[in-house]
Amino acid sequence: MRNYLLVIFVGVNLLLGGVNGRFYKDAEREIDTNGMSAVGDPGMRRNGLRVAFEAWNFCNEVAHEAPGMGSPRAADCFDVSNSTLLHKVSEADNKLGIGRTFKGLSTEAMHRPDLYAVEKELYLGSLCEVSDSSKPWQFWMVMLKNGNFDTKAGLCPENGKPKPPFTTTKNFPCFGEGCMNQPTLNHRPTQLLGDGTMRGWFNGTYDLDADIGKGLTNLSFYEVIWEKKLGSGSWVFKHRLKTSMKYPWLMLYLRADATKGFSGGYHYETRGMLHTLPRSNFKVKFSLEIKKGGGPKSQFYLIDMGSCWKKNGEPCDGDVLTDVTRYSEMIINPDVPAWCSPTALVNCPPYHITPNNTKILRNDTANFPYGAYHYYCAPGNAQHLEQPVSLCDPYSNPQAQEIVQLLPHPIWGEYGYPTEKGQGWIGDPRTWVLDTGGLASRLYFYQDPNTPPAERRWTSIDMGTEIFVSDKDEEAEWILSDLDVILL
Ligand SMILES: *[C@@H]1O[C@H](CO)[C@@H](O)[C@H](O)[C@H]1NC(C)=O
Ligand SMILES: *[C@@H]1O[C@H](CO)[C@@H](O)[C@H](O)[C@H]1NC(C)=O
Ligand SMILES: *[C@@H]1O[C@H](CO)[C@@H](O)[C@H](O)[C@H]1NC(C)=O
Ligand SMILES: *[C@@H]1O[C@H](CO)[C@@H](O)[C@H](O)[C@H]1NC(C)=O
Ligand SMILES: *[C@@H]1O[C@H](CO)[C@@H](O)[C@H](O)[C@H]1NC(C)=O
């Protein structure tokens, strides 16, 4: 009953938020008493925005900065006073790159791009931090990743172990030397326009010598524009992502990451928006409008969640040999099929758990919901896997990873997730209120036998797309707003 009330109040909030400030406040207080927000800016409604940018190579590192761009970390953070935006991060801060010092930079990191980016993120976090409560928070995070992998460059470890250059028959995309480069970054700092709209953006390309002002044909491109009316509504984040022949595998997400500790895919201290880590009892609310899907290879994640716990269930501590990144994603592109099937158990998790906590083994062909799973892969450092099993890619993360990918299916209906292909897709914009905690606590994740079950704490929650090796130029375009993570 409490959950039901919460949803009602959120709805009221949406309808009247812009019209009647007082009523909106009341509705907000109602949410507070029934469920606390886990994010610093519930529903993206704060006028003084906090947003940052990070770009990752194939294994979530930097390797080499793009010429003239500095370290691929940036932020746009400001407070609003008397209709003036007071920016907290200068363009000089955003351009900081190896060899240039800032407050808190260690000598060790000065000339090492991977370490430098980590410390730059902490520095930007210190400039953006909102500490008007006991739980300080920093920013929403725009995350961009280039899926090119040059196995001859020796840049990525294998399940966390250093790996020298190698050749392989596997088809990792790479056009040749330099294919793992970082992108250009253009930043329009948020400004208040004459009509009362605040607006700013990040955009750029991986094609370093291109002039994107002259058209995007054959070029990679990304862009996130944020807009909000001063004093009302939610920030609206408009995303575009375009692949090209040279850059066929790109990812762009808007993340709510932990404000401290390791967030999903990191093996180092991070900054973000989740001041409280959601565990099993929480909902995720947001509005999503998909305008262009990004083609058949676009694994659009209605929601993607990431965390880290060790093989034995203990929390991660940064030891990349025993830490395991855990991801789960609901893919809503109707073109993406279930690879898991009664004749391909290798792509299914060992079992499914129903909302009423009944365990269904994947060889129970009469009952297992095969269509609910796109793909499951196990961490490469696990020693007690049930056969047959697919191992996750050992190179695309700083440590071993495990991935559970879901598809719309009636079995997820109880959690408010899409039950049929096409729901929430192009032409069907929706506001979702997902019982992500209920679903996530029932997903299968690997653990060594006879170890106490991990306490699942989600350090990253995000939305966006992974265009997974397109064979032609593809473009995705979507709008995200109202994001909140509500603890029940
Ligand atoms: C706010 O701005 C207006 C117009 O610029 C100015 O007249 C007014 O004094 C300012 N108020 C404060 C409190 O700074
Ligand atoms: C990208 O950003 C630049 C600089 O802010 C801007 O001139 C341009 O219009 C933006 N979009 C494209 C498609 O280039
Ligand atoms: C784009 O690439 C195709 C195939 O390589 C080529 O034929 C075409 O001329 C290119 N277009 C532009 C505008 O560069
Ligand atoms: C649990 O739900 C399934 C359908 O999802 C149903 O067949 C089964 O009888 C239920 N079991 C219990 C114990 O309620
Ligand atoms: C199903 O798999 C379980 C192991 O997960 C095994 O014990 C059982 O014998 C299998 N059942 C059939 C019918 O193959």
C-alpha cells in the first residue's frame, strides 16, 4: 500500500510541479516521509545543476589523452542567485591534462593519464560538491566509451591480470594503431537564455581531425544537451550518439554513480550522485523518450545497473584479481533477440527466481522464461561454474565482470518493467517507476560455493545505449529526465 501511495504522489508532483509551487513542496515532503531519495537532486529538479563528463577506453581507462583536450573528465556545475548562474568549474579546470597541476594532485599521477583522470574527477567533485546535508554529493555523470580494442597495444588487462600485446582470431573492432583514442570535447557552459531556459552541452567526435561543423557523414559523434526552465520542471538531457566505420562500437550513458567508493566498472575512488547506496528495497523513476534507436545492434538500456563484489561475496577493495564488476541491464530495443533458449542454455543464467521466490532451473524447459534473458555471461575468474557457461569478455573491464542482460517479458511485469517488445521504444515515451530493488535482489549472480550471499549495493544506475559493433553508421537519439532513486 505504501508503494502505491508513493506512485500517486509522484504523479501529482509531475502534473502540478510547474503550476503550483506550494503543492509541489507538499508532494515532495510526502515522498520524503514514505521513501527517501538516494540521489542528491531528486527528479533532476534543482536549478543549480551538477553534471560531469567522463570518457573511457575499452577497459575503462584513458591510456592517451586526445591532443589539446586535456584529461577526459569535465564538469558543468553552478548555483543560481538572483537569476545569475555562478559557475564553479572554469574552462581552465576542464582542460586540465597531464603535466598540469591542481590542488590535491599527487606527483605519481602528474604524467600518468589513467591516474591523472581519477584525481581530476575527485578535484572536479570537490568544486561541484553540494554539502548542505550530512550526505554530500557531486554530479550526474555523462559516460562515453569507445569499444575499439587494439590487442597489439597492450593497454588492457585480462580479467585484471596484466596482459602483454597479443594477436587473436576474435574480431575486436580496430582500424589500426590509435583506434583506442579519446574523443574531442566541446563544452558550452550552461547559460540562462532570454526566455528563462537554462541550456548547455558537451559534444565531440572520436575522429580527431574532423570538422564536425561541416556535417557528420562518416564521422562518429556524441552530444548531450541539458535544458531546464529556471524555477520549474526537470532538467531534460537530450542525447545523440553516432557510430562510424572507424568507431562502430560506442556507448553513451547518463549515470547516477556513488558519491564515494568504487562505482560500477571503476577500480578507483569515484564521485557522483548516489549519496546513499540502494540495496534491495528501492525504486527507480525516470522519463525516457527514444527518438532514434541506433539500429539493430543498439542495446538500448532502459536501465543499467552496476556494482562490484568479490567472488566470495565480500565488498570490493580495488584488488582487480578478486574483485568482480556485476552488471545487469534491461535492453528495450525490440530488434535484440533472446540468445538464451532451451537449445542455448550456455547463454542463460543457471536459474531464474520468480517474484514469489520460486527457483526455476534453466533446464526446466516447461517453466524457465527463456525469452526474458538476452544473454548471461560469467566472470572469467570464477572457479566453480555450472556448465555449459559463457565467460564474459576478459578485456573490457579493469577486472573480471559478470553480466545479466534482460529483455521485456511478462515475468518482469510485477516489477513495473516492460512486458512486451516495443514498450518504451520509439513513439512510446514513458515515465517509468521500476521496482529495480525487487528485481535485482532476485537475479542470479555468481558466488563461490558455501560463501555468505553478498549484500548487493548498487553503486551505479544509468540509462543509455551501447551500439555494439554496427556494420554501418548508426545514430541514436533520446531524452532523459525526472531521474530519481527512491529508497522504500
Ligand atoms: C538582482 O538583480 C537585479 C537586476 O540585475 C538588481 O536590481 C537587484 O538589486 C539584484 N538583487 C540582489 C539581491 O542582488
Ligand atoms: C557541438 O558543439 C560546438 C561547440 O560548442 C557547436 O558549435 C556545435 O554546433 C555542436 N554540435 C555539432 C553537431 O557540431
Ligand atoms: C563516406 O564514406 C563512403 C564509403 O567510404 C564514401 O563513398 C563517401 O564518399 C564518404 N562521404 C563523405 C562525405 O566523406
Ligand atoms: C509462484 O508464482 C508462479 C507463477 O509465477 C505460480 O505458478 C506458483 O504457483 C507460485 N508459487 C507460490 C508458492 O505461490
Ligand atoms: C537440471 O540441472 C540440474 C543442475 O542444475 C541437474 O541436477 C538436473 O539433473 C538437471 N535436470 C535434467 C532433467 O537434466
